[in-house]
Amino acid sequence: MTRPLKIIVAVGRGGEINYRNSLPWERIPRDMDHFRSLTKDSTVIMGRGTFESIGCRPLPCRENFVISRTLCGIEGIRIISSLQEALHIATFEETFLIGGQELFRQALVSDWVSEVYLTRVHAEFPRATVFFQEKLMYGRFTDDTSFLVDDGDDGGYDVTYHRYVRIA
Ligand SMILES: NC(=O)c1ccc[n+]([C@@H]2O[C@H](COP(=O)([O-])OP(=O)(O)OC[C@H]3O[C@@H](n4cnc5c(N)ncnc54)[C@H](OP(=O)(O)O)[C@@H]3O)[C@@H](O)[C@H]2O)c1
């Protein structure tokens, strides 16, 4: 593998990451800023489902890779066949996997992930159908920094921001 991979994800209390092909919660402006500032000027890798959930458009100021066996020919997007391929051809210094469930799983069972930026939304979203399998991180990552933000910009939720670093 040519470079470390970073995961960025936001989860509900039960690991929920989606509802009806979107996020389970209403806008959380601070988390959106957090995502933008971390991933700006980097390579972002996503599955086709995540690409559709962001409106089938590339994220600006980033190199966009979409993993798919069915898509082809979309301007501003490089369609690739696997996470391994993405890590070999990425040209930016940092590489973030931004979703979804199956690709997070594939990455976490590999040795490729160096850090996980995890936003924890302290609420339950019972109608969610897609989950982040945080148990795959147990014993292999340590919570390096976490902080609670209470500046009224978290969409009415209690939210904590974590950075987990690989230890094993
Ligand atoms: N809360 C968060 O932080 C967060 C982050 C990301 C996404 N999400 C949410 O999660 C949902 C999307 O996640 P998802 O799990 O349903 O979909 P996904 O993982 O984004 O995409 C799944 C698709 O990726 C392609 N794919 C996956 N593994 C592949 C492989 N090994 N080789 C080739 N192609 C592969 C396939 O596309 P083809 O069928 O085209 O082959 C597959 O159907 C959305 O609702 C989104 O809002 C939330």
C-alpha cells in the first residue's frame, strides 16, 4: 500500500450514518465546516451510494474518486474499482475515505487506516439503515483528541469530535 488512509465519519449513538440516502440528522453546520476544513486539498474516496447522497457532483477543491462497478464517465470524478487502486493513484498528500458502510468496513479490516476522524452525534436515529461498524476499531485505535463543542452551531444536538489514531 502506498499511503495511509484516513476515515472521516459522523455517527449517531448506535452508529447510524444514513436515513433515506442522506444523513440521519438535519444540518450540523459546525460538522460540515469540520469536514470541509479537514478534507480540503486532499483526495476523497467514496462509494457510489455516498456519491449519490451528495448530489452526484464532485466536492470542490479535492481530488474525487468514486468506487463503482456501474458508473462511468462523470466530469470531475475518477471512477475506480477498489480502495487499493485509489491508494495507488491518489495524487494529493492526504487521502480520506468518506463513506459509506461497505467501504468503511473494507478499510477497517485492512491495515491501511491510520486515523479516524469521528463526529459523535449524541442522539438516536431509529429509522437509519446504514451503520458505521465502530467495533472493528476496538483495541486498534486510541482516542487521541476529543472535544465537546457548545457554540450553538451543532444543529441542536450534543456533538463530540474525536480523532482516533491507530496503535495496532
Ligand atoms: N454519516 C456519515 O458520515 C456518512 C458518510 C458517508 C455516507 N453516509 C451515508 O451513507 C449512505 C451511503 O452508504 P452506502 O453504504 O449505502 O453506500 P456506499 O458504500 O457509499 O456505496 C456502495 C457502492 O459502492 C460500490 N462499491 C462498494 N464496494 C466496492 C468494491 N469493492 N468494488 C467496486 N465497487 C464497490 C458499489 O457501487 P456500484 O453498485 O455502482 O458497483 C456499491 O453499490 C448515504 O445515505 C450517505 O448519506 C454517511
